[in-house]
Amino acid sequence: AQSVTQLDSQVPVFEEAPVELRCNYSSSVSVYLFWYVQYPNQGLQLLLKYLSGSTLVKGINGFEAEFNKSQTSFHLRKPSVHISDTAEYFCAVRDSGNTPLVFGKGTRLSVIA
Amino acid sequence: DADVTQTPRNRITKTGKRIMLECSQTKGHDRMYWYRQDPGLGLRLIYYSFDVKDINKGEISDGYSVSRQAQAKFSLSLESAIPNQTALYFCATSDSGQGFRDEQFFGPGTRLTVL
């Protein structure tokens, strides 16, 4: 079964600084990878997803992620964060179209003014 | 109006009580899911349903049951609530027609406290 490891439970960063949130998944022949964001007191919404093709995926709000098959990673990046990016971020994986998503434990991003 | 709604949004109950959490969706999706979120543990899958006649256990189904009353409705029950079921519960939906591309859409969550 697939598993996902988010290496940092909390990441504090100053406003306008770059940020990287790390995600590693267990190896599989094919995987489909997702990043979701949860703003305070809200449900989850999709930031971006990797299904196939280009390994660099661009999402909403200026976020991007790079799929690295050899490293089994899918790290999320943003070159300059805003206060409004403060949220919890979840990496998720599936290995076929007939399995639910498996989520990581989440990374809480705190942007400091 | 929200595409995925959950009722109630907040519930406080006592140990041993039976509780039902309801989820409705207007997205026309055939697949529905129940997750629970605990601090530091992320989202864990409780049950999922790929259509009205299909119910599957997830990672942590013990102590829970579900009912798929219609394509648009998926209820989660706690037959006899216990304090360690205190958590934030999310319903989600997806569309099998999208195959592996399908994105899961989440409701706003139900915060359940068991005293």
C-alpha cells in the first residue's frame, strides 16, 4: 500500500521569503500525486496535481511542485510567501484510478510578518 | 451554495451515545469518502463508497458504520461514541469518470467532541 511522508510538521517562514514543503512517497510503478491546502477552519482544496508529463507542476496561488521519480519526492515550493499562505498543507498519493487518496500527516506553514 | 455539505458542523455528545454525521453533494459524483483529521496525524480514511451498492472499509473503520442512501448522500454513524473519536470529520467526493485524474472535493468538516 502507498504511504506518504511529510518530513516537516511545522515550517515557520518570514513573509516574502521562499518556502519548500517536503513530501516523499513509497515507491510504485506509477503514482499520481496531489497537494491540498487547508486554511484555518475550512475544508481541503486542491493546490496542484501530478498525473503525467512534465515533472514541474504549477498550481494556484503561485505554488509549484516537482515530481522526482528517482527520489520518490514531490516537494512543494513558492518563491515568495504571503501572510495569506498560512495554512496546513497535505501531500496525497494514489497508485491507480480505483484507490482513494492516501494523505500525509500535514505540514503547518506559518508566515511571519 | 456549497457543492459538498456536512451536517451538523459542530456536535458535542456524551460517551455511549449514537451519533450520525451526514454528507450531501450536488456535484453528481459517484464516489464518496469519510475521513477523520487529528492533529499531527493528518487525514485518515474511515470508509469509502464507489457507488450506491459499494461500501469499503478504510484504514480506521472500527467503531464506525456508514450508509449510502443515494448517490448524493453518505452518512457516517458512531454506534456508541467514545472520547477518542473526538476529531474533525470530513466528507469528500470524486468522479470515477475522470479515472486516475479524479480530484477529491471536500466538505467543510464536522467537529465532533465526545465527553
